[in-house]
Amino acid sequence: MHFSQFLQIFSQQFEKQLPFAIYAFPDARRISGYLQKDAILYIVDNLSQDGFVMAPFDVSEETVIIPRDFSEFIETTLEPMEVKKERVPLDEDKMVQEQHELLVRQTIDTIKSGSAKKIVIARLKDIPLSGFSLETLICQLFSAYPSVFRYVFYHPEIGIWCGATPETLVEVHRLEFKTMALAGTQPYKEGTVLWRKKELEEQHFVTEAIVADLQGDIKNLKVGPVETIQAGSLLHLKCDITGEMLDETGTLSRILKKMHPTPAVCGTPQDFARDFIIESEAKAREFYTGYVGPLTDGGTSAAFFVNLRSMKIKDHQATLFIGGGITADSDPQEEWNETQNKMQTMLQVLQPML
């Protein structure tokens, strides 16, 4: 199917207020999409139904799916467009900065008390849109960040969610298993990349926690070397973790319950960090730092990505969600600056609509 026809079909679906999901894997120009035939909000009861899954950060809330059984599935090849990567100016209220830095200081104090090693703190930013176009959003998002997982999800009861995330939660094909430990952030610059103790320690905490979670469910577990990767205008530390899943019913569900939310978006220990986040952050994260992706082959294959570098669009307003990992060595002003840098990923997508 031609790309322009693909865009038109999804625009018509949006005008009819019918749900859909569009996605592309890292380094792929092939774009896949589900067009749901009704407006029902389908909930995941188990991971045996093919479709596109979107799970919230808070595991007590419901995971939704665009089910393949009630959808039309179509594909196309992206015709990439040039996307401006200039920094988008942003006005920030000084009080908002002070409130975020205060929360970071409170988080550092909690960590120094011995309650946690790391806690990820997020904030959100509402951006009014002067004009919204679904076709523009798709073209901008899928063209701007070809090296990461990109998606657009819509349901009339939820609004639009979209993102460009570099972090794999789990990739499963039959029993082959892959995940990654991703942490540490700095702006991309030409030349030698240097990482501070804070970022290296943060990445180590993430790797350590993921390996512990996988014990008992993954055989032949292997941890790859730590490397620097680029995701848009940012750099991160990453290592791959691979192995073989136990051939038992429910293994994938069990792994997801243990791994989500990951230390990279929640903290360690997981339960304490998650409760601290839910109690301390000003507004709920909703689907930010949940996970998204397709489930296929009757639940035996899945590619779920952590919902980072994401935003919600509803009623002519985009809400950007941005977080940062806090450790005992964190600096509140630096953490604020990091959220400002991370926000540029989605701001550059929105630029034609601002």
C-alpha cells in the first residue's frame, strides 16, 4: 500500500473516532497498523490475544489492547521527510522548576536514608497546539527518529498517545528472550563521550535489578557489554540481556509482572520506588513509562517497549511526560536541565503544530 493512502485511511479512522494503532520497529521503514472495527475499549485479561498492547505505569490500572481479531491489519513503507532538529524554545514557570527541584531534593534525602538506591522522578508539561494534523504527526514522528521504536495509539476514551522509545522491555520469539538495561542520559555532542560516576552507577543498578528479576524464568542468561547509544539528540548507556524462557504457560506474564516497571523508569527496590512515585508526583503518569507494542503468534511472540519519549494529545493540547533517574549523587538543577533536554524529542515532532 502506498504511504499516502495509508495516511488517508488512518485520518478517516480518526475522523470516525474509531481506535487504531500504528507502529514501526527500530531501523525499519515498514509501518504496520491496526484499524479497530468498533469503539469498544478492550482490556487485556491474559497475553494470548494478538494485537497492539498499551500498559500503564501503575500495575493496578488496566492494560488496553487493539485486538487483531476485531481489526483490519495493513502495512506500508515510510516515505521519510526532513524534520527540523533545531531546539524548540520553551517558556517555563520558575515556580514549576522550584517545585521539581524540591521533589528531587526530597528524593535524594529518601535515598540517603537507605530506603532506596535509585528513584525515577517525572514531571509533565502541557503544550497548546495551534493546529493538529494526524498525518503531520505520523510523518514527523516516524521520520524524525528512525533508530527507535515509534508508535501512535488512539482510542476515543483515552486520546492519542505516541512516542519514540529506545528501550526494549522484552522481545520474545517462541522461547528466545531479549531485554536491555538502559540508563544514564546526556545530550549528544561531537567528540569523545565521557560518563560520570552517577550515570555509570545508575546503569549498574538497572542491570543488577533486571538480572535478579529474571532468575528462575530465564535459562542461559547472558549480559552483554555496556555501550553508549544515541537516541535522537540524547545519549544513553545500554547493555543487552539475553536468554531462553522456560517452556511453561504463563512465563511471559510472570516475567512482565516482575520486570515492569523497570529500574530505568521506576527505581530500586521496585516496590518502594513505585509507591514513592505514585504518592509524590503531582499527577499520575497514566501510560507514560508503561509499555507498548505488538503481541503475535497467540502470545508466543512479543515486542514490548518501555513507553519513554512519549506524549498524550487530547482536545488540542499535547501533554509531554519527562523523567530522570535520581541517585544519592544527583544535583537538582542538573536534573531539571535533563528534563528540559529530554523534552526536545517530542517538541521537535510537534513543531509544525505549535
